[in-house]
Amino acid sequence: MCYMHYLYLLLTRKFNSLLTGYDVQMSCLTRKLQQKLTRYVQKNSSRFSSNDPRCIREELVNKGVCPSDVTTDQLKIILKEVKNS
């Protein structure tokens, strides 16, 4: 990605965030990554220190299991999948 395109995306994201009051999700969670995270959470759910998606996301990022660009909202979807399975 060229620098100008990256800068445009970054500025657009910040501008949209200011307009809506919400951070625009730019990262795309691939199906393979979503499946990997879902399996990891299913197998290790008892090891999390909290049920809060933000805390779980932070733990996963710190362990290197989850990329830092995965959002809390995306992790909430994964947690719902795990809960419903």
C-alpha cells in the first residue's frame, strides 16, 4: 500500500470517528483467524482472568495468540459463538 493511500485511510478513519463518535473498524477478521481464535477461546476459556471482552482481547494479544488489530467488537462476536456452541 502506498504511503498516500495509507494516509488517506488513516485520516478518513479519524474523521469518521469524530463524526460518528465511534471508531471505524478497518481490520478484517479472516475466516481462518476467526476459527483459530474461536477454538483457542473454547479450549482455554477457564483460564481467562475476566469475562470482559476487552480484558480477554488484551490477554490474547499479550500471549501472541491474537493480532493487535482485532477489535473488541470482533472478539465479542467470537465469544458469542463460543457461548452458543
